Amino acid sequence: MEFSSKLIEKAVNEMSQLPGIGKRTALRLVLHLLKQPKDQTVFLSQALVAMRQDIKYCGSCHNISDSILCEICANNNRNHQLICVVEDIRDVMAIENTGQFRGIYHVLGGKISPIDGVGPSQLNINSLVEKVKSGTVQEIIFALSSTMEGDTTNFYIYKQIAESEIIISTIARGISVGDELEYADEVTLGRSILQRIPFEKGFKNN
Amino acid sequence: MEFSSKLIEKAVNEMSQLPGIGKRTALRLVLHLLKQPKDQTVFLSQALVAMRQDIKYCGSCHNISDSILCEICANNNRNHQLICVVEDIRDVMAIENTGQFRGIYHVLGGKISPIDGVGPSQLNINSLVEKVKSGTVQEIIFALSSTMEGDTTNFYIYKQIAESEIIISTIARGISVGDELEYADEVTLGRSILQRIPFEKGFKNN
């Protein structure tokens, strides 16, 4: 792609380094900014730089936060003995939206993925293991994506905390609510039969 | 969407004002930036602000440019009597990529679109009309999108320059090269029959 202006070229190149944004999309976004008031570009840039430079992580659960402890960890009405292990802030938001979880979280910051060069040391695993060993935890719920990387990460953590006398659980896998059976994949459908639950319990959870 | 940090919230809100980027995508992009070195965010922001504040437009064709005249207008090897009227810089890039056009461009900066509040006065139409009236132009090619807005804009300009003794043409509409006839829409197929060209000419253009 040849641009008639170096300024455009540079902006497009930087923009297209974001995931899922190619050169064409980047150009469309950049031209959109050109048509808007200058303020919009300035505000966007300031917000991004401020976010990147001043962001803090909760000292306990590693969730993104504006203070030393995130709102969830600082909330005494939540069950601090029940920890849900998730990949990142988006998963925290998704689970919070369900309104079904009253424990606290532990944000790993990713999954073990040798292909992407992410090893256990880059994730917040040690602090989780320490928390478990300190004896204040009753139950850990693994809520990572159901992928090879997610399973590997679960298993890696499991091996380190298996000797502790805590309950280790994982979120249920099965047919999504509203899904037609015939379109479900075989693995999910198979698991949902093997891991069937008493009818009354499934009914109550609705 | 509730965020655990005001910084994230602000960055996501600004990001999601870009066209085609919703809150979820914005959050994904912002979290990506968080995982990258700080420099990437700083460079992106600087490139956007520099682009928005220092961008210049070619004094002749209104293309985006780093100097007073864009490279195309400053090129004496190009035919300055042949002007291709386009909507924005992307169209210039697309036509330049074909290598088939040796004239110069005139960038309108948009199309007449009452729905979006864009009238003729917001577009670079007057300078085009003046150029035509100055008598230095031999032919004008309309290369706007084949939409209601594009046709309206073409017609608006046409009315103002119709009295000049120049050739006014428009790019050919027809079946795309490689397209199957049965999947072409009726209007395009109909036009391609009405506006058929001598077989030898079509063959040569390949």
C-alpha cells in the first residue's frame, strides 16, 4: 500500500498492529479521525496513554484496578474463601454479569501456551499457589476456556495445589441454554451425558 | 458494561467511537495494548495526533499530502488535462494501483448525502468547477461509488460544468472480471448489456 502522506502511513502502520485490524481497516479508521474534530483524536490518544501508563493491578487477585485492592477483593460481603481462576478481566466481567458468583477472583493474565511463548512464569500462578498454601482458601473454581491451553493451565495449577485439602472444581461444560442438540459438537454432547446432574438441581439453577 | 478501572473505561469509550468498533472490540484492543510494551501505545498515540494536527491537503486536487502539491499533481509526466473525480484518498490509491490512469485526480472529500448532513458546500466542488471553467481541462471522469449519493453528486457537478466544452465521462459499470453471470444483480447485468462495447475493445483492455 502506497500512501500520499508519511503521516498517514505512520498512523496506519501503528493502527494496523492492533489485533484484527489490517491496513485497510486502519486506513478507514484514520480517515474517519481526519473527518472528526481534532479533539477526538487528542482525547483518544490521551486516554490510551493514560491507561497504559497509570493502570494498576489489584495486589491480591491481579485484576485491573484503580486502587491497591480491586472493588471485588475489597468487598467484605464476598466470600474470600472461594476463588474463581480466570484468564483476564473480560472473564471477570462476564462472570460478574451473571450475578451468580459471590466469591473472589484470581486473574492469571493468560494461559500457558508454548506456541505463543507464554510459560507458567509469565502468569500469576505463584501468588495463587501461595494463597492456597496459606490455608485461607476453601474452594478453587477453574473457569478457563475449554481449549488445549486452558486445560494445560488448569492441570499445571492442579498439580501444585492437589495436596492441599481444598475443593478444586471446574465450571460445567455442556449444551448451552437455548441450543439445539443436533447442532452441538460431539465432545460437548458426550461430556454433557457423562457429567449429567440430578434433574431437580438443573431445574433449580434455571 | 462495567469496568473495574476508570482508565480502562475511558480508553474503551474513546476507542469505541471509531466506526465498526464496538465496546467489546475496543476492550479487546485496549487489553492487547496493556500486554504490549508501553512504547507501542505511545507511538500509536503520537502517530495519530501528529497525523491529525499536521496533515496537509494538496492545494490543487485536495488529496492528502505532505507538501503543498501532492506527488501526482507535481508530476509533469501526468496528463493534467484529464481529471478523475473521486470521493477520497482510498479511491486514489485504488485507481493508482491499477496502473491504468495517467491523468490527475480531484478529491471531493465525500459525497452529497442529506441523510448524513453533507451538502455540496462541504465538498471540494467549487474548485473543480473553477478548474473546468479556467479552460485547462479536456476530460473529466466521474469515479464515485455507484450509489444514490454518488449519482446525486455526479449529477450536481455535471449540471455546473455541462456548458463547458469538455468531455464528461464516467467509469464503466458492468460484471466484475471473474464473476459468474448468474450471481450478478439485475441492474448491473442489465446495464452491462445496454452499455455493451465492441468485442475487440473489451479484449484489448484485458
